[in-house]
Amino acid sequence: MFYRKNLGHREVPGYVAWNADFLVTICTLPRGANNLCFDPIGSGVLDAARRYETMQKWGIWLLVLMPDHLHLIVTPYVGYNLSGLVADWKRFLRRTYPIKFQRGFFDHRIRNTENFNLKCQYVRANPVRAGLVRRPEDWPWFYPKG
């Protein structure tokens, strides 16, 4: 079994703009099992992400749930750092739903508009590449809708 190297607690460097966009991948345990894409878990995860957006902690560009992981394209709002937000969100989800997460998460800072568009296309097409649906719009576990 493959285990991702623990990189420990990381802060975004000071030279990164406060309004930077990030692609975040969070994996669940056990890998290979459907841990997220059924109700009430899936709807709860999507609702919790929207709640953080309503609380003005982050702006969500795209969130796609996969059976054993999720992809989030997000912009932390002023006063919040990505590591703290993700840790807090995962903690809330663990307490509310029977979800087990791998430690940490993977993040990639999106540097420009072209890269942003490519990342959105990649994330949105993930269920198609996994053979779960024929078209991205057929996958029900994403936000924002429309």
C-alpha cells in the first residue's frame, strides 16, 4: 500500500498573495472504499464546505467528492490560512460524520488563469476518468451546481 510522506504542518510563505487559489486533495480511509459518495455523508460534506463559505472563511470555486477522496479549489479569505482551515474543517467532519481521513492533505497553489482553468477541468473530469460516469455533469457529488 502506498502512503504519502507526512510533510508536517506547513504555512503558506509570506510572498504568496493572501487571495491565492489552491487545489486541495484530501484522502479518506480506507482507500478504495466509498467513504463519501452517499447520503447523508456526501450531502453533509458539501453542506459543511458551503457553511465555511457562508461564514466567509473561504471561497469555493469547485468541490468534487470522489468515493475515497475529494478535490477542492478554494481561496482562503483574509485572516485564515489554508492549513488551519482544512484541519478545522476535517475535525468538524470527523465529529459530525463517521469519516476517517488520512493525516494531512495535498495542496497546490494555482499560479495563473490558464493553470486555474486546467485544474478546474481536471477536477470536474475526475469522475469520468474513474469510470463512475460518462460525462462530468452526470456526477451528483460536486459544488457549486450549475
